[in-house]
Amino acid sequence: MASLKSVDLHRIFKKLDQNDDGYVSLGELSWLLDKVGIRTGPDELESIVGRERLDLQEFIFFYEQISRPDGAEPAAGFEGDEERDLVEAFKVFDLNKDGFISCEELQKVLSSLGLWEERSGCSCRSMISEFDTNSDGLLDFEEFKRMMLLTIP
């Protein structure tokens, strides 16, 4: 399977999320898999996915798992548990659950953790722009992952 950018996966997720509840159900996921030639029943899919519905980050993680060639390792620098930890960390920063971290969300979370001071001279926009590879002013999950890989020893 070809690799899709996180933005493309976000668009696919939004189209699949018919009732706009922020989740893709197994039925919606099964429909998509059927369209791309992967036939699986709901019970089998639930045993693979481990839940009845997926939020955006879980959907992206699922896509990455099924699109990785057999035997390939997770994204550079990350093992399975670390990847799940990053998904959870991303969710903490993605306050409005749209699949992106905005400057306002970053500043709000850093402030609540006591890690942000207005007087520091550092701007959230410059922090985000350093890792914002598509220049949309937001961090998607892949950009967040790269940021974490480069900033955490």
C-alpha cells in the first residue's frame, strides 16, 4: 500500500466519519477496506483493531500498521509502545480533537503544565514552524512525532 500523508488520512477520516462524531466505526472502516480489496468481517476486524471505533490518531496508527510491509519496523526511532505513547501525548495537545495542534493549543497545554512563560521571548508560532513541514501553521501527528524524536533525548 502506498504511504499517504497525514493530511490525506485526515481527509479520508473526515469522509468516513459520516455522523461527524470524531470516530470511524468498524462498519465504516470495513466499507473502506472492502473498497480497496481487503475483505474482512466485522468480528475479524474488531479482533484486529481491538475496539469498536477509532478516533483520528487511532485511524492513522491503524493505517500505518496495515500499510507497513511485512516485517518492517515502526517509524524510525519508535517501537510499538513508544508510538502508542506518542498518540496519547498528541491527544493531550490536540484539545479540540481535530487531528492538529494549533499554536493556541500548544501554548494552553504548555501553560497548564507550567512550561510556558509569556516573558520567555519564544513564540508558539516559531516552535510550530520549525516542525511544520507542510507550512499550514499546525502540527499533524507525523510532524509532532518528528518534533518529539528531535527534542527528546
